[in-house]
Amino acid sequence: MTSLSDIYSSLPEAIDPKGADTKTVAEADFNARHWSSPVPGPLKPGSPEHKRAVAEMFRDTFNPYKPSVIAWPKLDPETLRRVTSLPIWDIAVQTEGKARLRMAAYARMIDDPDMKDALSRNAWEENRHKEVLSKLVEAYDIKMAPEPPYIEPRDTEWAYLVTGFSECVDSFFAFGLFALAQRSGFFPAELIETFEPVMQEECRHILLFANWLAWHRATMPLWHRPWFELRVLAVWAFLVYERIGLATSIDADGNVQEQDNNFTVSGAKDMTNMDVSLRDMIDLCLEENERRFSGYDPRLLRPKLAPNLARFLRLFLRRPSGARALEKTA
């Protein structure tokens, strides 16, 4: 049986990310954000055309150069303090470590070659994200809690669903927070440029998950569907419970540290000195969500729950008097 580390640490094609010129890197970045299937007509979930389109999208939009090659920018003392004080680094590294294992475990149990290939690539990219974050922590001397052992999940489907749905929610709000950090100047331009490809890869990941989910539902036996939908509801209940509380860990000095599982939802106040209303933050998340998905074939399904809940909540929110809208940066 193939080991999980073999899945998340290798790719079918061997590409040297350091051996490309500027034009090649720019083309890869463009291709990572734009893709459309040449197959005419609808792409119905469960159909061979839909399944192949999903796998081809994920393979064709792979960027071998970013974020593999990173020259970490030197930060001034104030910017360094802001970045290192964010309460996200422990849980970010650990989340990517768990995600690579869960993606690889689920990819290993899939028989369909197209979906197996897509999810195996997803596991590799999650591993790349973990390596990027680990190198950032090292480059800026961020104090971390010791990483826990990463254990192969007992219930592979449950673990994959938890990771997939969690990424759909977290990415929606992370898109907005990242744009807020850029517009407010919280992150310098060099660091924004460094992490931009990571954010776009998260968009591809949840695009894959949404379409895998539709494919899985369409192709599973009817008798299995009620049990699966109950599991989905249980996953959402678990994620709500997880985000209500704080995870606790021990840092490198032996001190108890709280990790905010809900930072992507509540972190706007930590990313800017501006007075940002909840309505403006929701608008920014919706705008960024639409922008990041806009380059992909509209026939592929998008994650809907987080954007729809945000739109519903927005109906009950008024922009505070005197509040100014968030302006785009050039």
C-alpha cells in the first residue's frame, strides 16, 4: 500500500521550480487563475465530462513556481512585530499538516483515476503550504508551540469532509482578510506578493472540493445517500462547536497559548487600524470571493454556503453612519 507521505510529497511531473525565467513564471501564474473546459454544453455532476473537467482543471492550473520559490522580504521592526504577533501561526501550520495527511488518505482510498489524481495533487499542494508557513516561521523567528504528531485518520471520509468544509468557510473569510491587510497596509507589498499565490491555491482547493462533493453525491448508491447527508450535518455541527471555543497549546517556552480557530471570521480588528464595519467586511469577502473564482469555467460548481450566509446576514446590517467604504489599492 502506498504511504501517505509518498502521496503528498511527490508529483507525477518533475519540475525544477528554480529553473524558470520571468515570462514562464508569469504565464504559470496566469494559467493558475484562468481555465475553461473545451467540452461544449453543461457539465452535469456525476457525468464523465464533469469528472474529467474537474481533474483537468486542477492539473492544468497547477503552478509549479509559486509559492515554491520564495525570497522572504526583510521587514522593518514595526511590520515584523505586527506579523509575528498574529495569533494564527501555530494553528495555520498544524492545519496544513493535518490537511495534507487527510487529503492523501482520502486520495489513497479512491478508485476513480481522475479524482485520485486530483486529490493526490491537492495533498501535495497542502504539503507545500505547510512548508511555506514553516519557512516563514523560521525566517521571522516566530515562537511556535511544538507541533503535535500528525496521525493518519481512522475515519478517512469524516476527516476529508471536515477539512474540505472547513477550508470552504475559512477561505471565504481569508480572501477578505487578505485584501483588507493589503488595502490597510498591514502587510507590506512584498509580503502580499509572496502570499498571493497561496490564497489563489486555496480558491482552487475549495473549487475542487465543491465539485468532488457534487460528483460524490451523484455517483454514490441511493441507499448510502441518507447516511452521507447525516454525516455532512454532523460535520457542520462539529465545525460550529470548534469555532465557538479556543484551542489550547504549549509554546516553545512552556507557556499555555490559546489558538483562535475562528480568526478568519473575527480577525479584521487585528489586520488594520481602520474602523471596519461588519457590513463592509462582508462586502469585501463577497467581492474577493467573486474575483478569485471569476477566471474558472462557470459550469464548475462554487462553494455556496458561506457566501449565501454572508449575504443573508448582510440584509440585517446597516453601514454605521460616518463609516467609509474600503477602497481598493492600485
